[in-house]
Amino acid sequence: MPVISVPQAFNEEDLYVDLRSLCAHPLFLKCEGFNFSGSIKLKAANAMVEAAERDGVLTPESILVESSSGNLGVALSMIAASKGYRFLCVTDPRCNLTTRLLMKALGSQVHLVSGGESGSGYLGARLDFIRDLCASDERCVWLSQYTNPANWQAHYARTAPAIAHEFPDLDVLFVGAGTTGTLMGCARWFREAERPVRIVAVDSVGSVSFGGPPGRRMIPGLGMSVRPPLLDESLVDEAVRVEEAETIRTCHRLARRGFLFGGSTGTVVSGAMDWLERHRAEDLTAVAIAPDLGERYLDTVYQANWVEGLYGSGALDEDEEADSGYRAPGTGGTPGAGEPAPPRSFLGQ
């Protein structure tokens, strides 16, 4: 039986879900959320902290500082608590309330930017705040997940080889694109191993990572408002973009089969299913990486009032009730209608 003394020592690496019951084509979902931080970001967080320790950047007096929309912040909070470091996560209002409370429960500080401080949106405001903080306090150590090579090296060393071991005949790999650490680590490994694997990046509509106009993105995790510094497009065969409403529908379809995944996973699965359908890929071996689980999205992606308020009733389509065979009394077929008003949010208090 596994016995560990630090939380980052445990990470379930070899769990896959066969999605053929949901997708018309074979698709295996690599589940990366079964560790104490709840997401794939544990690998990058641990690698970046260990690299900073090896380089002598981190000392007992250091204060770790990082910009995160959520999952990396939780992973760093866990590692900081385990190692005795102070940690400040700089985030924005899109970060789920549950995620913010998790970081605080682990002893971290959380600073919420409004976005008004910068002309480059939430990410720009977060980075500006960190730069000013580091300039004013020499104890602050910014790991910078957006530029840190340890981010992609973690997936080069662990994620890609694990997939290759389980799927020696892999044809196509779907990877969500945020900082592009996971994407670049996997793409580099398969390229250098000379494995003929097609690498498909899955991005959110409104992200500028692969070009295109910027747009509103309310689900944290994937997508960037600036070009990711780690990205090397020559290693990516194709990029697909997913509307957030489709992300939500996919999350709900998975949940109705008992699999509660997070928004990033919903985006990756939606993009993968669309790609496989367009390419009529019945005979391909396909794997998609699921970065996170769904508990932290209960008050957003899985909350009808939040979804309808941002995306309209069409984001929760008729499949909701058709699949279950049940229609709630008084709803008139519209999810969330007839429900009591939720309590006032205490975001920002």
C-alpha cells in the first residue's frame, strides 16, 4: 500500500476513462485530477519549486508569489504548506470561490485583482501586481509559470512517457492550451521520440494563443489573453477552439454519466469529440488529457443560474432532461427555472 509523508508524493498517473459511451469514436481520457491538489498542475508546481530550490533561489525566508486562475494556486498552496514556505496567489474574479477558499485553508494568502489596473485585462493586472510586489520586497520569489521551463519539463519527464507506455500505437493526442506547459512537454517528447503522434491543441474561443481576436472568457484554466511565451507552434499539428457554452454542455453530459470533471476537461473533451467527428476517425487511437475534476465548479459550470446568466438557457440544452427521462415540476423545460433564488454571493468579502 502507498504510504507518503508529503502530499505531493502521491499522484495517480495511470487512470483512463473510455468515452465511447459519450463519443461516437474511440477516445480515452487521461485523468490527472486524482492527487491532493486535484489537478495536473501539481506536476508543474512541484517541478518549479524543486528547480528554484536547486538553484538556491528559495530560502526559508522566501515568499512564493504566483499568478494563477486557480489550479496552480492550489497546487502551490499545498506544496508551500508541506515545505513551510509562505505563498501569495494573485488571481482575479474568474477564480472559483471554492478554489480561493481551498488556498486559504492551506494557509496561503490570496490577492484578487479587479482588472481595472491594467489595459491588458486580468492577466496583465495580475502580472503588473506581481512585478511591483517583487520590486518592493526582495523576499518575494516569482516562479512565473508562463515562462518557467520547468513547467513543460514536468510533462516531458512524466506525462508524455506515461501516455506512450499505455498507448504504444497512439495516433492523436488532445491537450488543452493554457500556459502551454503540458502541451509543449508532451509535444516535445513525442517529437524527439520520433513517434508519429498528431498533437492537437485545444483552446477556448476568445483566447489569443493561436491568433484570432480576444474575447470574454469566464471559465478559468485554458486560454490566454497574450501569446504564451512557452508556445512553439512548430510542435503543434493543429489547434481547435471551443466555445464556453459547448464546454458547459460537455461537462454536464459527462456528469450525467457519473464523471464530474472541471471546465478545462470539458473544453478538451468537446474539442476532441468535434475533431474526431470531422475526421471520421473510427480507427484512430486517441487520448485526451483531463486536467481537473469538477467539485470546484459547482457554483459556476454546474450552477444553472450562473450558466444561464452568462450564456443563456441554450447552454443547458434539452439533452439535460432527455438523457435522464425526468423533467422537474414547474420548470417548463428550462433548467434553473422555478428554483429559489440563490443566496447573495460573498465574493470579495
